[in-house]
Amino acid sequence: MKYPRVIVLGIDGMDFDYVSNILSDLSAVKKLSKTGLVAPFKSVFPPDSIPSWITCYTGKDPSEHGILESVNYLAKGDDRLKVDRSAFQGRTFWDIIGRSGRTASVINPFMAYPVWPVNGVMVNGPVFIDGNIQISDPSWTDGIEVPQSLGGIVDFPTKDSLGEFIEKIFSDTAEQAEFGLAVFKKNRPDLYFQTFLTMDRIQHFLWRYCDENDPTYPGPNPHKMSIKKFYIFMDEIIAKFMEVLDPGDQLIVISDHGHGMRCTQCFNLNEFLRRQGYVRSVAEGKIFSKELLIEKLKNGVLNFMNEHNLEDYISEIAKFIPNAKKIKKGKHITRNSANKAYASDFTGTNPFGGVCINRELVDDYDQTRTDLMDLLASVKVNSEPVFEWLRKREEMFSGEYLDRFPDILFCLKSQYGVNWNLHTKEFTINPTHKKISGGHKENGVFFTNIPAEKTNDLDDIKMTNFFSTILELFEIDGKKWSRGKSFIQK
């Protein structure tokens, strides 16, 4: 039986709201909105690339696959990322589709390196470090030049090198698209899956240069249109794939999360909890404290660098500070084992976070959690609550790795991000916003040429259901692997 060919393009960080605002400039997406469907695509919690793409691959939510790591763009080398690939190797939708007898070409899947044998070909490179591009079956790429930019995210721009960075982002993306199109046309696999990581990167580093509403917008500058131009550029790549489709081929474009202005204010949650008696500082009650001196010095240096536009040197200075990671999260001045409750550091400085409760130090866990949620819900700035929502982790997840999540999960209003500083104001400016001015949002994108009437409830269009949807398109029952449900009818 011949099944429709399915082509999936993953564009890391493509934002639904941004697309909606410039839709008239995106001819391919505009065409899909008329002939198929253009809709928001709900990410996972937290909406970070690593947990989201692994959910995409496996159909398991983060509490089921257990990988919650986020990318630290201010770290260096191997310290940025270490993920256990065994959580998804051999368990992805392309593995299962391949075992059913259908062929697959998988290009540049985030974190899926080293590659492994599939019924077709996997091509990828390592993330964040230099390394060899690997091809599981070179016969699929014979005669095609393989770009060395696959996988690796090794260059991080300074203010002076933004122009070169943007130029390289465009050229890397162009050669990756050219390679992918050549592999697709040469092999015509039953499933084609390629991810592009470059959109997320250009938004992280260029947002404040493009958004006049950003309080750190530098004014007219040569990079102001770079993000919009890149969205148009990706639309042109989508159009090129649309041109080579056969009748009946099904095209799907997704992103792992959305993107917008990163938080400009920090809510120093541990300081708030310290004042409420939940967090204990080793400096309390001391006439002199080395730990407090380090904390004050850290906060002072970061603020000085922010005020004097020295953000490019933050990560350089951190390389020479012993235990810089612990100092950043305030672990030098507080001991989590001594805290009744404390801010989790399972995400970075962004609106998504949580609070951990030390069961051994509280008399009534349930009551403590309720009291904390009520306390946090009461926090306001200018009479406006700072939390978008607060939930118990069991209200969102039920997987075997549930305990890797904090006891309380939350989302702050978008202008606020979690921080772990102590002995400071409860709300302070985000000193790293100028360096990383773009941040993640919940709604990515879902585009398809499949007629909209074949789509179920729009609320079902989310990352946790994507795996089941892809398997359903190949008439494979996904219930053996995932609790998700298909949002596209056959």
C-alpha cells in the first residue's frame, strides 16, 4: 500500500505571534493558511529546546522522558550541555516508522548525535562543540556536499561581531536547506525530517536590536531588520520544499517553542523566601561573612557591567571565577538542605520556574505547599500580580520522573524572570538581558498543507501530541509508546 509522503521541517524558535504580525510578507506561509492550516503549536513546560524536541521525537512529556535541561548560552564548551541520548535513541518517531518498513531521511535533529542506524539515513553533527559530521548511510548522500554547519552551535557573537554572526546564520541556513533539498530529491523517502536551529539563535542575540519596545533598544542600527529578514528567508526555504512536493505529499512545519523579548526584570525569589523565613543564608547573624561579600560583589559587578554596556565580558570573567556556576545560583551563600523551601534552578532566568520544598523541614507538606502558593500569588508590583499562574506539579505531570520537577511550578508575567540572588532587593534589573535579549514563549508554529477540515480541536495541536499525529499519518498505532493523541484525521 502506498502512503502519502510526509515532510516535516522543524524551525527552532519560530514564533506564532511574530508570524501572524508579518504574515503578508510570508508568501509560503500565507499560501498554507489558505490551503491548509496555520496555527499556534503549544510547547512543553518548560518551553526549552531540549525537553521540547525530545518530546517531539518520543511522544513523552518531560516528566516521562526526564530531560529538563536548558541551554546556557553564557557557559562555555562542554559545560553548556550534557544530555543522556539513551532517553530517545531508537525510540523516535522516525525509528518506529522505519521499523514499519518505510524509509526516512533525518537531517540535523537537535541533540541526536552520534547518529545511529535507521531505515534510511541520519545526518548530524555535535552541538556546542566542534566535531565530525556523521552520516549513518553515506549512499544516501553520494554526490551531495555535506555542510559542516550541521549540529554545531559553537560561535557566540559580541556587539562588534554581530554583522558577521548574522551573515553566517544566513549562509549556514542556506547551505543546510540546499543540502536537505538535494537529499530529499535524490532519495524521495517516505518520511523526511529536518530541523533548522538558526532562527532561535538570531532571536536570542538580536532581539533588542530589532524591537523598539525593548528598553535596551539601542536606537537606529544596521541590524534592526535582521529578525524579520530571517523569517522571510525561512519562508522562502519553506516555499522551495513546497515546489518539489509530489501531489499528495503532506508538508508539516513546526517549532519547538515561540520567541519574544526576554525578561528585563529579575524576581529574586530566594531573597523573597528568605524574608519570609523559608530560605536561610549562611551570612545571617555574622559580623563578617566571606559568602556575603562574594554575593554583594557578584551583584555589584553584574550591575556595573550592565550599566556600562560591558555585557560581552560576563562569560569571559566567569571563566576565571572558581565555582562560578554555584555563585551564579547563590549556592555559596545558602544550603538547600537547610531551607524549608527555595527557588529551583531547573530553568534559567526566564518566567518559567518552580519552588522546591524540603519535606524533612516542614511539619505538613500539603499545607506548606498551599501556603507558599497563596503567598506567591499575593506578590504584586504596582497592584498587578507578577505570576501568570501557579500549579502543583501533579496538576501538570504524572510521569516516572515527576520528582525531577519542583513541588510548585509557575509562570511569571513575561517581563519577569527568576533569579537566585540574596541580600538584595526583591526585584532588580536583569543584568544579562543586553547579552541575551530574546527569550522563549509557549506558542510555536504549526503549518501544514493538509486541509484544515482534517484537523481536530485546535487545543490538541501541541508538542505532546505530535508523535502520535505523525504515526497516525503512517497508520501506526502510537498508543504503545505515547499517551498523546493525533490531531489530524486520516
